[in-house]
Amino acid sequence: MTMMQDRQECSRQSCRWTGVYAEMVNQPNGDGFSSTFVCPKCGCDSFYVIDKPIESERVNHANRLIKLIATHGRKFLSHENKIAHMELGKGGKVFYVDAYTRRRVYTNREHIQWSGLSEGGTMQSLISHLKRYILDGTPIDKRLIAPKCFREDGSNIWGYDPVEADKLREQAFKLPMFQEV
């Protein structure tokens, strides 16, 4: 892998932007001869190379679900044509790469608000279930996808239009990760 294709993570704790070297900003040093590549989010010039994620069929299933959610209704899990995704790292570490913050969010800690997650608690819960599915194959309850409210109008707690929510559920439930209710 060449330097331009290496995955980078900003060293600044408050940023932790994740991307590739080619996305970094080339900032001239002022001497007319050299330049420094800096984080496009915070301008920090300290970053490190991160490992390529481990390929996994379950990660692919989780990412297909995320893509479906990001392309229906209110388009959760996406921002400015970027779609969030899950990654499996060494030692069973599961990361969620947030579409808005572009941070790799460590998902193995549960019951706390994750730093770098731009979504709310309902999406964090779904991401936790995806993490369990990736690690040990625990099926995901169908009721987690655009959960229905107890109203006759067919509304759901995600605020998706009922028709869009039904389309999403129909496509999502074809994935092998769901259990029957």
C-alpha cells in the first residue's frame, strides 16, 4: 500500500478524524520549499497510520444494513454523500466510522455515550446490536428497524414516512442477520 492509500487517524483526541493521506490538506510551511499535510478537520499535523480492517461476511451484512438505512427516509447514518460503516479490527475490536464526524468510534464499551458518535441513543443501540452480530452472530430483532409507535397512522420512532419505513424494512429483512419476532 502506498503512502497516499494508507488509512490515517488524527492524533488529536478531540478530533480523531479518519481518512486516507490523499484527503489531508497540503499546507505550505512558509519557506517556499516544503509543506506539511494536516488533518482536514482540525488542522493538526500529527497523525498515524491505522491497520486495514479485517474482512468479514458479518461486517458486510452490517454495512449493507447501514447503507439501506442511509438511503431511505430521513437518511440516518449518512452525511453529505458519506455513509457510515462498521469495521472489524485486530483482537475483536469493532469500530463504527461515523459519517458526520468521520471518527472511528470504539463500540465495545456499552451503556456509555460514545465519543465521536453524531447519532442519538436509538442509533447507538442499533450499532451495539450490529457489533454483537459481527462478533458472535447474535441475530438482530426486526423490531429495531424503524420501530413502530403505538398509533394507528403507522408512524415510527425514527420519524420515517410510513411508506419509506416499510420499503426499508422489506429490503433490510432480506439480510441474514434478522431473527423472527
